[in-house]
Amino acid sequence: MFYRIIAVAAVLAAGLSAQEAGAQEKSGGQEKLRLAIGQRGNWDTSIPELGTQKGIFKKHGLELEMLYTQGSGETIQAVISGSADIGLAAGHTGAMAAFDKGAPVRPISNSMTGADDLYWYVPANSPIKAIQDAGGKTISYSTRGSSTNIAVLGFINYFKVDMKPTPVGGPASSFAQTMSGQVDIGWSSAPLNLQDVKSGRIRILVRQSQVPKYENMTVRVNISNLQTIQTRKAALEKFYAAYAETLDWMYSDPDALKRWSDWTQTPLDVATGMRDEFFPKKNLLLERLSGIDDTMADAVEMKFLPKPLEKDKLTEFYKDYYKKP
């Protein structure tokens, strides 16, 4: 898979026309799309995997090539470089900052609105009992510009606690570093590590949704490279249709939960509770977009943007955002 991604990127760099590149993206009657997906196994990022298992993307004429990343920073870079056609679950603020710096990246739909899924924890024996006890302690996030990065900075501002933000990569790496004492506070996304919460091995310290402004903010978006948007609109339309159909299936058919449970090796009862508590369907709908002013304010305050985007730049940034038919 990795070598195929590099090969296609090299073809594009060599200057082939959009038609020639597009022809190389078709195989066996199916059109290929390369996806960079933040955090393998999260419920919201499992839509391409489950939809592929169910045959929904194939039904819409698509073959997906999926590359999982350690977080939003890697996802955005893969899309900017052309190694991926679509990036799933990119931090909204990070995508906005990349665009402001001239990167050919645009949000094409919602990935997650609201902040019910992300949480931060400590080992059961940690002396940190509440977020207010964490002054001077290290608190983890995935990569710079990610939604977890923004959340950590939001905690510091909202709770007025001077913690030390520390990049650690994905949830597995965060768990290893937290349990070994390399960082004081780990991060995770439901359902990952919920079994450790249930067994008492770790304690949830804070959830992103405890900061009020994140409750209805679009925190993660699906993104694409400007060239893909301009030359492969038909493929993107197929992707939207298959994505929406998969999402409907995931919330209406117990088989979807069973498939996800088997894929992630999560007990089915944990999977059911996780979906209903942490991932209400309305938060994953493609067309959701809210909290833009708060997103920009965060970006400025946290020095991702020098100033809020002007109206014309905002219009350009969201020009290709999904609109429900």
C-alpha cells in the first residue's frame, strides 16, 4: 500500500495531466481514492473500513486505499503532499491554519461536531484527583494542530491550570507513556481504553465536552487537496454518498456494531454503550458545521493563526464544504 501511494504521488509530481492521473486511479471498474485516516479504530473514523466490509463503497464504484496516521498533523501533511486524496478527522483549527499559510487543503465535510468522544485520564494510583490538581504536570496530545492539541490548550485556558502539553502520538503510544510515567496525563478516544476505565486501571480525569464552547463546535473535518477537488469531483460525490449510506447503516443495523466489535476486538456490550454515549449520530453528519468564530478565536489565541480570517478567505476556505442534496 505504501509503495502504491508513493508511486501515485510521483506520477502527479512528474506533471501528468489530470485526465492521465485519473485514468491511473481506476482498477477493475472501481475508482480508487487514497485516504489518510487519523486514529485507527475510533468509531467515527471507522466509516470507510466498515463501509468497505459491507460492500457499500464498492456499490458506489469506489475502491478505498486506507493509510492510518498518528493524528491530524500527519493526516494534513499527507493531503497537502498529494499522498492522500482525502484526510479523515483532521483538526479543524489545524486545517484552517494550513490553509492560511497557503497550503492547498480544504475542508470538504464534517467529521465530528461536539466533543463527547475525547477524554484524558491518569493511572489509578496517580495523586492527581482532578484537573485542578495538575499544575506543572505533563498532559498528552497526539500531534500539533490536532483536535487533541486544541483541547489541551483549551483545558489550560478554561480551568486556569498551568500544565505542560506534550505530543505523544496515538492512543496506544499515549497509554504506554502514561502508564510508564513518561507523561502524567494520557489522552484517548472512546472506545479505546474504556475497558481499562471499567477495570479500575485508569481514571478519567476530564473530557473535552467539559469545556462549554466545544459542545457544539465542529472540532474535526474531512479534508482534501485542492487538485483532487478540482479534478475528481465525481469521485468525491461517490464518496459522500457511500459515506452517508454507511453512517445510516452503522446506526440502524446491529451487524455494524458486531463488525466494529470484531475489527477492534472490543466487547460488544462496551461497543454498544460507547456508540450511544460518546458518538451521537447527529455529531457525525457530513453537513454539520458550527462554531467557526470560536474555532478562529482558538486558533489566534493559541498562535495557529496571526489573526481571524477575513470574510473572503473564510468563503474560499469553506467553498467546497458538503451541502446536503
